[in-house]
Amino acid sequence: MQKNDSEKPLILVTNDDGIHAKGLRELVEVMQFFGDVVVISSEVSMSGKACGITVDQPLRAVPVEKIHGVPTYKCNGTPVDSVKLSFNSLFERTPDYVVSGINHGSNASISVIYSGTMGAAIEGGLHGVPSIGFSLDDYGSEADFSKAKLVVARVFQSVIENGIPAFTCLNVNIPKGKPEGIKVCRQAHGKWMEEFEKRTDPHGREYHWLSGYFQNLDEDTEDTDIFALENNFATVVPVRVDMTCYETMDQIKSWKF
């Protein structure tokens, strides 16, 4: 069911940090200024689940205690599952916007492809509605979202006024503390150097624990999200679903198969 002209826009709020995450509550509080809000979030943390979906078990969306007075559901699936349920079977109205976050920790550079927060925003874009993923570059349990909320409001207001092309979403990352401003950037080239620690459990069985560090391959380039974050600017990176490498496609056309 679509909204009537007299209705406020319906804003779907979700995340990948789980239903009890502080960032989720802070995002809901901001979105209430812009429209009617509904919340659906995974019941536990789904960090790193990217665009994963659940195919081997039933999905359940259970009403729980309202967040700031708005209808709230917990889902036993992934962030993308939550968005899919919202558009297909859970609500009478189709969401007009999808906002995801505010994530604990940055989703800049290559982290965009691993992030459940961004997976939800990408799924919203696939449904043709303006969608944004918000992340705060602070992994602490006591992270201060007060300055981040100002960035959220400014970016969302701009999206209302200007729109986002279909099948596109925004990846917004916010520095810890008070930002100097907001910059539109490109995604920095980088990768996670994955170093697994080999350990032994109490039963003598070997296991491996993922660790590692991020390597920035655009270290001296000033137009990237990593550079802007390191210089205390919030970043806005447009993300599109089409992952085709058109330059390589043109090269491959000359191959003889």
C-alpha cells in the first residue's frame, strides 16, 4: 500500500549491531523529525554479514518494546532479511526511505562490501527508494553519537530535497568528535590484511581467530573517504549496485574464446 498525499513519509530504520544497539536508538530519534518511523533490527549483532540472506530457515519478525514510541520489531535474520520483510510482507505501507545505522565503527573504503549496515542500505536501493547507511568511526561501547546526529539530519534533509537515483545508496561515515564539515568523496582503495591467529581450545583442538589490519592503498590521495575521515570530515560516498568493471569488459571483448 502506498502512502496518501496527506501522510508523512514512512522511514524504515534498521542496522547490523542488533536491536539493543545505542546507535539504532540515536538514529530513530533523528528520523522522527522527518516522518513516520518503523524499526526492524536483527535480534543479535550481524556485523560483517554484508548482503547475506537467510535461505535455510523461516524468518520471524516479532514486535518488541517500542523505541522512542515507534513500532519496533526484532528479526531472527540478517539486516537484508529485515529490509526484504519490510517491503514484502511485514507492513501495510511500503517504506519511502531506508536508513541503516548508526553503526559502531567506520564502514569506509572496502569495508562497504562486508558491512551488514551497508547491506541493508544497498537492499533499500534495490527496492528503488532513497537509502543511506550511517556509521560512526568509534568502536567504543560508550561512543558519543551527539555530533553524528547533526550529520545524519543534514544528509537526510539533502536527500529529501534532491533524491538519490534508483539502485544507488549513500555510504556516510562520521568521524569521532565534532566534524569539520561534510565532504563528498570516492571510496578509498584499500584492503584488510587478514591474519588468523592459530589457537588451541581446552580439548586440544586447533581453531583460527580472524584478526588483521586495514591497509590504505590511497594513502596520499586527498579525494577519498579515508583521507577525509582522518582529517575530521564526515564523508558521503555514492554506492551503486552495478559491480561491472566496464574497462575490463572492453578489454575482454577483444579476447578469442
